[in-house]
Amino acid sequence: MMRKLDTALLAVALCIGIGLQAQDAIGYQTPPKAMADLVTARPTPGVSIDAKASWMLISDRNSYPSVEELARPELRIAGLRLNPNNFSPSRQNFINNFTLQQVNSGQTFTVTGLPANMLATDVHWSPDEKKIAFTNNTSKQVDLYVIDIATRKATRVNKQPLNVVLGDAIEWLDNNTLLYKVITQPASAAPAKPAMPKGPTVQQNLGKAAPSRTYQDLIKSPYDEQLFGFYATAQLVKNTNGVETAVGKPAVWQSYAVSPDKKYLLAEQIQKPYSYLVGASGFPSEISILTVSGQTVKVLAQLPSAETSPSGFDNVQNIDRRFDWRDDEAATVTWVHPLDSGMIKNKVPYHDVIYSLSAPFTGAAKELAKTQNRFRGITWGNSTLALLYDGLQGKQTAAITRLNPTTGETEKLIERNTTDAYNSPGSAVTTKNNYGRDVLLITGDGSQLLFNNQTGSSPKGDLPFLARFNLQSKQSEIIWRCKEGSFEYVSDVLDAQKLVLLTRRETQTDAPNYFIKNLVLRIADRQITHFANPYPQLEGVSKQKVSYQRADGVTLTGDLYLPKGYNAAINGPLPVLIWAYPREYNSAADAAQIRGSQYRFTTLSYGSPISLVTQGYAILDNAEMPIVGKDEKTKPNDNFIEQLQMNAEAAINKLSELGVGDKNRVAVGGHSYGAFMTANLLAHTSLFKAGIARSGAYNRTLTPFGFQNEERTYWEAPKLYNDMSPFSFADKIKTPLLMIHGDADDNPGTFPIQSERLYNAIKGHGGTVRFVSLPYEAHGYRGKENLLHMFWEEYEWLEKYVKKAK
């Protein structure tokens, strides 16, 4: 009897054990129809308009590819993801159709000659804007097409398949000549993987510091080196009216740029040895100037591997960098060199110097200017005016300086915190010069610029504006601003004298469309596109920007969505999903600024939680989760957990106070750093009924050389890394957590193992957790079946643990 009882207990124990270990082997599921229809809705087309506002190219895209398409062959080497069959990046966002529209008449034209089953990318207007070039991907090669606007016909112009493995697909040399890269060998000639390697893979370091963030898809063996060399090697060619001519010899072209006068190329060629620690963009390279026929004019620099780049956001290698053409001269190359040995902590009057060298590139380099902080870029104007940008990421500061390129004189125009959205000037408006390059649009007597702020953050929410900036007084005058009740920004300045603008306008109920606006004549705006609402399922859903304060007085905001027909007095409080992404601030005042607009049309991305509003949930999207440094000695992350809790409590209390949210039925979720936030909130608070964490990183010791905006390393702040890791507190996560991760995540730091290990840790301590691994998905998800299943998982999780929770 005893033996029979023991056997029975053993059988029960085995069954329980099997139940704990078994996988939930289910096929693809779909969420409720209203949610599914929102996921698969066809997105609003893209628009590109010529400088004269005569013709507009309308680009249509399908909603999402099938998982079967994502499952096509993919090669992951040197930080790249490639389609080994056609020498192109995999997982691109393709255009599926082009239409031409005559702006004045509004008449649309079908473009003939487009390839069947078109998968287009890299759209480029010719200098005279009478032609449009684009690449088309097929299963076996990448081709080059040109649309003639006069005939509205597309023609394939390449003879040899293109090689776009490293980007820089096409560039116009003149109105009839295109520059691009072609393959040197067919895909069938790729080196075969040896059955037995020649020996072990060996890496070593001989005393040089090589701190590196955790990159994906790196070279791991000599065979990977062979593959990279094979796929990245290309022949540069120029194509004039269909005739291809070789430019130089085959090389691993990292980049190339044509000089304004079209006589030279500024080229970067990758050199060996290939790194096992950084991706292709950090491999050793040679920077040189070539003629457009490919002859070397001058070698400017031999750059080492980026392996030895120092850690810290504002530290750089002690080498020349940022090589570029000056846009306002025929052929002048510029570059930057650090004056602090690359270490921003070194106390020097200036941290960077900008040099220039003009054709024929035989003289000595000329010093153009120095920057007090780290160089960020230049917008060229003319021989006496350019705008010079510098700043510090670590201190969240930025400045714009007026530069006279001839004399080297500088004058500070604007200084601000990069997190101070209210005082952002926007971007300087540019125009085409006689070289066809974008340079500063200088108005009036030469003392004024135009600045376009397409966000226009203000205490009333985002209200984009166009401003006139006086270089003498350093004062800015807003000459147009979006009216409350809509969200409208200037897409382009079509005529600076008459102030004719191309704007993009939307409201809560009106889908984004384009208008021509005349600020001088003040005639009625002319609508030139008529795109329909792709989301009729959301009609009647209410949206408002809610504002509230956390315990320490910092003002927070979020976008609140409530179901169609909902009335708090009649229907009572709803189950809630709070969706957020933490951001760091050095200033509490900046953190408290209002960002976003309640007047924007609701556009759903692949991961948007808003579709759940159709299922009876209140959604607080873009809930502010600021992490603020208390003083100059305190870094924002020093109080990360404490501030997360204050943010979450404030949001929950606000929704409860409004009567729309049931504070006992609240879930929290986020993607990437938002997933990290979610796991931390569940580990350290009891505020929520459930959590949704997608593609996050949960163990900060696996990202030891910094993460997000934290530049201290693990060895400098081990306690911080441990305390911020929800993995360290997996035994405390008892709130049900749904974890989702793409099994091909390509984002630095968010390796799938991060989710695998947290799931195992929570399960090992008896927590309620579910882990869904989406096949073939990277950091951002794209497969239609995967997306539908993801929303089904989220819907089922929230129904069980939030809406129907006791």
C-alpha cells in the first residue's frame, strides 16, 4: 500500500513539474477586431515636394510585412544585418507605390514603368528637380530607377546590380549622371563556411583601454571577416544616360560625398584589421579626396579602430573627425580635432578646433574656429556667415555661435539647456545656393535668419512657429505660430520674400494634410492633399492632455484617452493602462515643462497601446516619468527608484481624482527603457495589478560601460548598477508581468537574454510571469502576425489581471 501511495505521489509530482516547465505551445492569435483593424490600417502616405512647389511625389507603404518575409535569409556581421542574396540591408521599410501630383491643379498622375511588387527606398530628386531616382529591391538584386516627371515614367538605368550593404546608395553628380556602388561578384561566389576551422578564434588586448557598450551582431571569427569583406567590397560607378563607368578600384566604401562643384569625392574606405568589438562604422579607415574619375588627390587621414574610444558621452578619440565639404564653396573640406586630447574633463580654454583645406589641397590647413565645448556641426551660409553648434551631452547644454568663416570671428547667439523645450529656437531655415547645396536663408539686409520650430513647446502645449532672428540684436520675433485647437508646422519655406509656406496640419479629428500658406497676402490656405482618416475605429474616442504634480512639486503630463461614449458619472472609473518612457533631466524646471499637443491626430505606431481604448480601458500614454538631478553634485539616476515611484503615484492619483481611473485596477507598461521602468516599478512598489515589459534590459551589469544617459561605468558606481537592476530584485516581483521580446533584437544592451534571465529569476521565486519571444523580430517589431499576436497577449493579460481583478 505504501509503495502504491508513493508511486501515486511521484506521478503527481512529475505532472506538476511538467506543468511548470511546459511551454504554452499556441499558434498565432488575433486580438478583438477593433484592435486588429487598427494594427493593420494602411498608413497615411509620405510626401516630397520640389522647391518651386510645382510637383509632389506621394509615397505609399503597406501596413506591415508578414513574418514569412522577415524569415528571409539574413546575415548578421560587423554590426550589420544584411540580405545575403541581394547585397542590401535586411528589414527595410519599403515604399510600395509612387504617385505624382501637380500642386497647382491638384491633378494626380500614375507613374508608369514602376517595377512589379515594388520595394523602393532611397528617393533622390535631381538637381534641377525634373527627375527622381530611387532604388528597388528584388529577391536577387537591387536596381536603380529614374522617374522622368515630364513623362511620368520610371525607367531602370543600371546595368550591374547595386551594392548598398554600407548605405550611400545613390547621389546625383549632375542632372544626367548618378553615382552609386555595384557588386563585384555574384552572391553565389560568397565564401563557404569551412567544415573545420583553421584554429580557434583568438582576441587579445595589450594594455590599451577599450571600453565599449554592448553592441550586437559583431564579427566573431575569421570566417565572419571573410564574409564582411566579400559583401562590403563594391565598385563605385557613375552612370550618364544609362552608360556605367568605373570610378577608381573596388574597395570597402564606408561613405563618399561629392564636392559642391562636382569635381571631387570625399571618400572613406574601411581598412583591415576588422574589429571584433565594434561594428563596421568603427573599423579602421582611410579618409581621402578623389577626383570624380577615382584618382587619389590627397589622403587626409588614417583613422584607427574606434575600439579605443574613451567612455563618457563627451569624450572622443584624440584624432581628426567629422570630415565634410563646406557647402558655400566650390571644394573646401573641413574637419575637427580635439584640443583636450579627447577628454572633456581636461581644463582647456577650447575643446575642439575646426580646420579647412581648399582645392587643389596642396597647401596647409587653415584654422576656421574653436569651440568652448564639443563641436556639434555647422550650417554654412556665405563667406561671412555660418552658424556653429557646440554643446555637452553630459551637462545637457547647447550653444549656437555666429561664425565669420573668412576672419574667424565668432559671436555667441544662443545658449540653453537641451532639455529646455520652451526656449528651443528650432532649426535655421536653408535654401539652395548656386551649387545646389543647402545654406542659410539670409533675409532683409543680410542681418536676419529664419528659424523653424516644428515642435514649439510652450506652457499651452506644442504650438510650432516660424521666427525671424535678428543677428544684430540677437532677438527672435515669431512671425507665425500654430493656433490652438490644431497642430500645424512649417514643412518648407517656398518663398522667403513673400513668405509662402508649405505646412502640415492636423487636429484630433482631421488626419494630417498639407497646405500652402501665404503670410504676406494672407489669403485662404490652399489644401493640396486630402488624406483620409485611416482609423475610423477611434472616432468618438476622447483625448486630453492632463497635468498633475508629483510629491516634490515637479509638474507632469500625459495623454489621456477614454473610450467612445464614456461618461465618468454614468460609467464609473475604468481599468487603466499607463504607458511611459523615463527621461533624465538636470533641471526640475525643464522636467516640468509641458510636451506634446492634445490637438494632434492620433497616429498609431506598431507598439502603441492606444488600441486598447476600444476595449474599455483608460489609456494614459506618454505619461511623463522624469528622473531629475537634485543639484550639481547629484546625478539624476542617484534617486531613480524613488522618483519612479513618485511619478507613478502622481499619475494614478490624478486619474482617480478625475473619476476616470480605478486606482485598484491599474497596469503599467513600456518598451525598451520603458520596459526597464516597468520591471522596476513592479519590484519596488505595490501600485499596479499587472505590468507589460517589451524588449527591455533588466540586469545593468550586462551593460557595464554605461546605458541610456548614464555615463558612469559599473566599476565607478557598482551600487547604482545593482540598485537600478530589477533582476537584483526578481524575488520581489509578485505582480503579474507579461514580458515580450524580439528574438532578433538588434539594439545595444537589450539582448534577448535580458528577458530570458529575468523570466527565469521571477519563475524561480514563484512569481506570476509570462514570456513571449517573437520570431525574427528586432528591437522594433514589424511582422503582421507577430504584432497581432502581441496585442492579443496584452489584451488577454490585462483582461485577466486588471479588468477582472478582484
